[in-house]
Amino acid sequence: MRINLPGTREEDCFGWAYGSVDEVGTERAGQEYLQGLLRQGRFDLERLLEEPAGVERGEWAHEHMRQVCIEMGLYVAQAHRECTEGGCPVMRAGEATYYCASHERPQQCSALGYSVHTLDSAVHTLGAATAAVPRRQLQSMARRLYRIFAHAYFHHREFFERQEAASYLYARFVRLVRKYGLLHEAQLIVPDLPTTVEPVA
């Protein structure tokens, strides 16, 4: 187990690199390995999405979804300055209105409420799982998480672009759902960005 020693400068924290998932040696080895890759090269999407040796395809998709949710927590927290209960009383992405499925019966929530409820539900599901979450459940989760990005794109474009320039989180998410077939192309309503399209070999 590796730790940051007292007095380590912030930019040097967690600066170690793992050659393989097996080197991590903790219960959350896949998550730690992925976070290490992100620290080394957040914008190298091909490398981030490539399954490491010894890790099953479904397990790697699960780890990516868990990491996306961790980062989306900050994304949603920062969005609250622009996406208010009064300004966005219902969840919309373009012209479409979405009901929040995190209740006993789906109901309308503000865009911020929808985002928080959806993220809470996804984090709980991914965190409680002892094995990779079934594909069907990942698809449902991906569809709801995508709406958060789509809402930001269509209704808070400046915020969306600022976040994307700093993190490539949306691009990584879109490349992830395309690679693992978690969303159909028709569900991807935000126009393709240069970062969301697979490079031509």
C-alpha cells in the first residue's frame, strides 16, 4: 500500500505509477489503477479506455462508470451556481423533459435535483456491488447520467465547455458508452465534439 507522506506537496500527491492492476494490491485495485492513469494523462482517452491485462471487459466498464460518478459529484456541485432550482425547475435536455426515476414512482424534479438523485443512485449501485454491475443496469445508469451532460450542454453551454476543457469528462464518458455499447447513437443528442469521435487509424 502506498501513502502520501506528511509534507508531500499537493502536485506530488498520489504521483506513483502502477505497471499493472496486480501491482496495486488493494481491494479497489481497478479503481486505484484507473485513477493513477488519470493522473498520468487525463486527456489520453485511448489509453484510459484500454482494458488492462487481467481485467475483464465488464469489470473495466464498471470501474470507469464508478470513476465517472466520482468526478460527476464535483461537476454537479459546481453546476449548482448556474443550474438553480428556480432557473431549471424541470430536467430538460434541449426540448425533451425527463422524469426522475430515483423515486418510488418517476416524477418531475428540478434539473439539479434530478442530477443529485441520479448520481446518488448510481454511486450506491456501483459502490454496493461486489462484482461488475450487469450490463443492462449499466445501460440504464449511463442513459440517466448522459442526460446530466446533455442538460449542461443545451442549457448551460459556457459551464459545459469550461468543464470539458479542464477534464474531458464528457468526452471520456461518450467514448466509454460507445466502446461498451451502453447507449445507442440515437440517444447521444449532443453533437459530436472532436474529442468524442474515435480517431481514424
